[in-house]
Amino acid sequence: MSKSPYLFPAADLPLRQANPQLKVREAMTGFGIALRYQERAPDPVDAPERNWCVTGHSVFVLSGRLRYRFDDHEVEAGPGDMLHIPAGEAHRHKPSVPGPETARYVLTEFPET
């Protein structure tokens, strides 16, 4: 098969431990977008609250559940669900994993413009 600027062979990349709860396999595109496979374990009960994230994401949940807290609401997504969170302060959010199961998901990440 020929090379393509649209193909990112993520299976060749390592699954690295980003922090105690998060493992990441990341492919950076030439378009300024990160493509990631992530495994997020539930936070310990006594974990400090996360900082707000203002990075934009599109997420596809493979297994487990993800919860995103926004200023005015929370949303929970499970297997087969997709989310799109635009970048910017108006869409700031805090991710978490409700329940005991590790969440596995694919996301794109794009910076605030």
C-alpha cells in the first residue's frame, strides 16, 4: 500500500502511562490535530479535583463510561456514544470516569483558535 498524508499507523505507537489514571497512544497529524486512543481509569475517591480543560475534542467511547462536567451541566457517555466539545473557555470541561470500569475511547484534540 502506498504512503498517504491521511494515514497515521497508531498501532505502531506505544501505549504510554500519561498519569496514574491515564494511558495514551497518540498520533500527531500534520494538520495540528492529535489523534488519540486513551484508557482512563476511575479517579481515586480522594483525588484532587481536575483543572478545567479548554481544548476541543471529538470523542468516540469504545467501552466504559465517561462523564464531562461543564459550567452549567454534566453529560455521561457510554459505548457507541460520540461527543463533540468545541475549544474555548465557553466550553470548558472536566472529564471523569464514573463507576469502577476503565473507559476506553478514541478522540481527536484540537487547540483553541
